[in-house]
Amino acid sequence: VLPVELFFVANLFDIHSVTNTVIVHMWHKRSFFLIREQMCGRESCAQHEGLPISTAETKCKVPIFPRDTEEAFRQQVDAWCHEEYQSENCYDILHAAQQKFLLVTKAFYCVNIAIGFFLVVLLYLTMRSLREVISRPIVQRSTIANIPAGFIVPIIGSLYMAFLLLSKNSIVEHQQYCGWIGKVYLVSAGTFFIAALLSRYIAMASVMNCADKKRKKISVFLFILTMMLAIIIVVSIFVTSVVVLVMFKPESLEDKDLYTNACRLDVRIMNCSNCTKGHEICPQWSKEQVVGILRTNLKMSAISSLIALMYAFSGVGYGFVLRDHISTHQIDYV
């Protein structure tokens, strides 16, 4: 539970960095109706006897326009506003509403980060307290019995990252420098699955004679080797993700790759003006927005590999404890 909580807390920092991109591309969608209703301002309307009405479905519901520069975007919004409502305050209404929503999301993230850190500390202290209260042999037997279940977390995490990075809509898939990370995550999931099977056998196998003891020692040895292989795999994923993240610059993304990746990101949102196969053109997505999503995927990859590394080191440690325990186990009857 503790590594999972750490994963969610760490991702809160980065998810907030792409919140603005989500707001820009989802603001005019039906799913954001309630948000617009709360955030958009009201203005008096002559058709309603001068009573203030919400602009959530009118001036505040601005369609998506290319954002090469903020000034160019404002001019397009003003032109749209003048054509639709014979007014020029749509940009001001939109900007005020989106900034208000950004403040709300920032407060939400800050509160969740604080609660997350509190839960991490609480879980850690609870684990330490239980180890002090319960005798060491009981803790060791419980740990050995629960190791297979514990490996479910890195297995599912690795499969999720592989799906995220190898999906046909992933923008990482066509990046030559990190496209292989998803495939390595599949290898990581397989390695942890083999380790889970070995640990399950070790926990269930009894030692009644020398042959049983030898088989169990071999199983523990294979378990340790598997965990060491897992460490090598997740370390390679972490190093690659961090190096690419540090070295990757927005200007390194060519226009062709930019539009291709933008169309992949936009497949469900459907904001792009022309995403026909072979002629992808999507000025609605800026280079900064596409690069931001790409960097978020790489950060999630680095964090996920660190979580898996914690499980791998824990597995190696318990493997050596099991090896020493089995080596000193007495099987002769009196």
C-alpha cells in the first residue's frame, strides 16, 4: 500500500502541470458544462428584462482556436465573439473563468498532496509499530506468505505503463529514443510474475527431508536471481526515462512529428481540423502542449520504475533471509 500511495502523491505534482492543457481542449465540451456554469461570469441580458444570466453556454463557451501566441488567440476569439454576439468581451470572460478554475484545481491538488503525505507517514509508522508489537517469527512468516500478493502491484503497474506507452494513441510510440520502454515494461511484468510464482511455491512447500530442502534452496536461489534481474530491468527503465526527460527539448520535435502526435492525443477529443491519415495537420495543439504530455508520460515511467524497484529490493532482501533460514533448518527427527 505504501508504494502505491507514494506513486499517487508524486503524480499529483506532475498532473497539475498539464491541467491547463486539459482545460484548453475540454473547456467547450459537454462534460465541462457544470464547471463552466460555476466558473463563468454572468451578465445582464435585454431579452431577460436586464436580469443577469450565465454565459456558460454563450460567450464563455469559446470553440478551440490555434494558440500560436496569446495575442493571436485573442484576436480570433474577438472576431468570433463579434460575429456571434456582436460583442468583444468573450476573451475576458473566458480568461477569467479558466483562471478561476485553475486556482480551484491548484487548491485541490495542494490539499490532496498534504493528505497524501500524511497517509504515507501514517502508514510507515503503523508498519513500524506492528513490527515492534508482533514477534519477529510471526512477521517473517506473514511476509513470506504475502510476497506473491505484494507483487501484484508492480505487475499491474508495469502492464499499465506498457499499455500507456505502446497504445496506438500513445505519442511515445513513434519516438525512437524511448519507444522501447513499453516493451521493457512487459518484460518487467513477466519477471515479477515469475518471482510471484516462485515465492508462492516457496511459501507452500514443506521441508520433510533432504530432497525437499535442496529443492527449496534451489527455488530461493532462482527467486533471488529473478529479483536481481528485475532490479536491472527497472533501473534501465528509470535511467532511460530520466535521461530522455532531461535531454528532450521542445525544439527537437519536428512539425511532422508534432502534428502526428497531436492527432494521436486528439483522437477522443476531436478538436483537430484535419487528421486524415498521411496528411495530419492540427494547429489546435501547440508544441508546448504536446511536449508537456510527452514529458508527463516519461515522468510517470520514471516514478513507476522507482516503485517497482522498491519491490525488487524488498524481494531480494527477503530472498536472502529465506536462504539463511533454510540453510539452518533442521530436518532430522529425534
